[in-house]
Amino acid sequence: MSRLNRDDVLKLARLSRLRLSRQEVESFASEISAILDYVETLDKVDTQGLKPTSQVTGLINVMRRDEIIEYRAKPVDLLSGAPSTEENQFKVKRVIE
Amino acid sequence: MMSGWAKISDIAANVRQGGLQASENIKSSLQKISELDEFKAIISTMDQRALERAAEIDTKISKGQDAGRLAGVPFIAKDNFLTFGGETTAASNILRGFKAPYQATVIDRLEAEGAVCVAKANLDAFAHGSSTENSDWFTTKNPHDKSRVPGGSSGGSAAAVVLDMAPFALGTDTGGSIRLPASFCGAVGLKPTYGLVSRSGVVAMVSSTDVIGPLASCTADAAIVLDVMSGQDDLDGTTIQRDKLSYSDLQGGLLGKKIGLVKEYMEEGISDGVRQCILEAVEKLKAAGAVVNQVSLPSLPLALAAYYIVCPAEVSSNLARYDGQKYGYSYAGAKDLDESYEQSREIGFGAEAKRRIMIGTYVLSSGYYDAYYKKAQLVRTKIINEISAVFENHDLLVGPTSPTTAFKIGEKASNPLAMYMTDIMTVAANMAGNPAISLPAGISDNLPVGIQLIAPMRGDRQLLIAAKAFEDLK
């Protein structure tokens, strides 16, 4: 029962850092509503007494030594795709006004 | 088609003995790719690097050095595997032109055994899809009928194998994306146990279900590739210990094996042709000495709804990195950081990626998290418990991979929910982590039908043994 309206979609777009077009806002509103209607069928499922599963391996606290290793790529390689870099760092526009 | 190549172990043996040149194999593969461009299975080839590596292998052989278990065997990687020698795009405009600074662990492991990556296969962008129609490049055509989809998201990989472009291809299976295209195209598609194969260097989609696996023309080939790739990796904290025995040791057969035919997978919605093929396959399993009975797993149909909550949630998190600041498409005219983020992503991402990111954002947001994401993870536990219970007195589960054969290009493209339904039989194995395989099981209306076998967690060897035995029943 989730009819998303224009404002709902714009809020989601903002959180998702997407600048949607007007047409997209409309089409996504109905498409996403339909999908949410479908997944809401889980409401009726009895899950009393169960714990949520977040991962299926059963692994816990997979650790490694806190030391610098010869990783597979050098910093210069990892920076090579960026639009702007300075002194071995990714350069971005002002974050704090 | 299928299969102009000898078995992988035979190709490698021949190369090691000097009877066949790695360079010849690589040239054959590249030529085949070029000849069959009309099927649009391939996004890019890496001719230079592939030929250089092949030459290195041939030199090693001439010096009497060990060239590896997969010496001179060409393969194709889905374009969400980071590789040297070309671009890695994930079939998304946001990564068009992206050159990976490192390779996936599995690519390194395959290369260490002498295999040579020759090309990158088409996929639905970011692996979001069941048909390759969401690729920002083109839609791959089903090798059996060019008006139909090859399945997805590893559609390019499945088509490439069936078209004999290489003896094997790599895919990823998050909700069915290896098994479904294997079923639609008539290939063998293996989804190993979650955690068995390192995901380091593979573009992340749903971190709790993503799995890497091979597509090939026979079980033995899929098995040897798994054997080379699998095993714990320090670069992927979710990897588990592999079986001590080789996955290539496929002796065992079907005698006495207890197999459960999943009732919920044989109900309405499956086509008569598919039902027929599966029932015939079940008779063959019985004739080989397996004990097959019907089992009911009522929570299995819930897996699809649970998946379409968990999947977009984890996708929204994994796609946050594509922000135009570190790599990939960056919007040039941004006035401020927000505009840089928002326009880079708006222009770079396709519609399905945006849909999933927003649904994921919604189901994880404050006030909705419990009703959606937490609920889905509780249902996930229910599914896992039910599957574990049935495996207490069964060795395997069986059913179709998909309710129908390959659908027409365009048939479901404008209805996201209808497209999601294609995964109805594959997602449970992803949500629970179990290994599963799709095998060719006949033809319906001139299109391949796939049969799916599912094994207990870490039961990959048993799964492959049963698959080989079924294959040998022809």
C-alpha cells in the first residue's frame, strides 16, 4: 500500500544523490510503488522467534595484521582515474561552507 | 555450436606437451569472436595482452617449464571482473573507458595456471537484470534465436560459450545470473557455495549473495575452473575454506542418491514444455538409481520478495562509490559538490540502477528499515531453516532453472516487476548461499531448457558429481 508521490520520489532522489528529470520522477513513482506493493507480501509471513540473517558463511571477526603490505596497486595507479588530484590525494569541491 | 573446443583438461595437456600452441588457441578464439559479432556477446577484446601472454606460455613450454593446469586455455570474463589489458565497464556508462588499476583475484589465479583472458562479455549494467537488455551497450542475442534474449545478467558469457568463442566464461550469480542465461542458451552454469570463490576485484552488487562461477559446455570443464579459482583469499574477508579434495574428482554417480523434486517449482506458471523436460529428466535420474520424491518448501516462493528488498538495499550501498570523484564518469560543469555527485550519477547510471538505488534507500530509511529490510532478513532465516531441514534426509534438490524458455527481446523490458519474476526459481539458492547448477535438459519449441540441481552448503563436490552423472545419462 505504498503509493509514492512526487515528493517521496524527490526525497529518495536527494538521499541517493540523483538529479532526476521530471519524466523520471513520474515513471519511477509508479514503478517503485508497484515493486513495493509486491515485496510487502512479506508482511503476512510468520517470522516469530527467528533472528535476521545478514550473512550466510557464519564467519566472525576475520582479522588481518595492522601493517602496510605490498598491495596489488600503487597509490599513483589508484588515483589515475580521478578527474582531479593533488599531492597524492583526490581533490573535490568545497565540502563545508 | 557447442562444442568446437576439446575438454579444458585435454586442451591444456595438449599445450603442455607441445602438440598445440597457446597462440593458436588465442587466435582461434579472437577470430571466432570477430566472426560472430552479430550476436553482440562481447563488449571488448584484449588482443594485445592475450597474444603476449600466449607467447609467454609457448616460450615456457619450449623451455620445458610448467605452464599450469589451464595452459593456453582462452576464456572470456563478464565485464564486471576487473582485468588488465583493456577496459572494465560493468556495461554501464558510468564506467565507460575505465581502466582497472588491479585485477580480480580469480583472474590472477586463472592466469597463474596458464589460462588467457581474451575478451569481456556483455551483461545487464551492474548485473541488474535477467536478459542483458539493461546493458548500456547493446542486447546480446540468444544463439538459438536472435529475436530472443540470452537471459541475464551473464547473458554475454552464456552466449559466448554456446557460440564456441572460448571453452569457458566467467559470470556472477546474485539472484540467478549464471544459471538463468545458462538455461536459456543451453550451457552449463555453476553457482558455487557463497564464499567459496573470492569476490575481490569483481564489481560488487549484493554483497551478501554475490557469487562468481564458470559457464562451460560440460560439467568437467566447470569443475576444473572452480578448482583453480576457489579457496580462501586474504583480500576477501567473506571467503570460506575450500574442500580439501579436488572439485575435478567427479566419480560417484547417482545410485542411492536421495533427490527432492521441489513441488513449488513445478506449479502453475511453468510452461508445458519445461515441465515435460524436467519430468523426463527425473525419470532418467530414477533409472540411474536415484530415489526421487516430491518435497514441499513453502517458504521458497517468498525468496523473490525477500531478494527484491535485500538486493536493492545492498545495491544502494555498493553503488554509492560511483560519485564522480575517484574514477568513472564525472560531470564537468558542476558548480558545487552536490551537483557533481547528482549529475555524475544521473547521467552515468541507467534506469534500472537508479530504480534499485532508490528502492534500496527507501527500505533502509528510518521508519521503514524494520518493516522491509529486517523483515526480509527474517524471511531469509525461514528459507535457510527450511532448506537445511530438507537436506537432513536428501542429498540434492531438483527443479527447473526457469519457468519458461528464452523470452522475446522487448517482451518484459518495460515491466520491471515482470522481469524480476524470471528469477523465481533461482533466488532461493542465493538467499541461503547454497551451491546450484543449471544443466541442459532438452529442448522445447527449439529452445533450450535448463534443469537445476541444488546441494547443501559447501556441497559443491557432491553437486558436480551428480551433475556429471546426469550429463553422462544422455
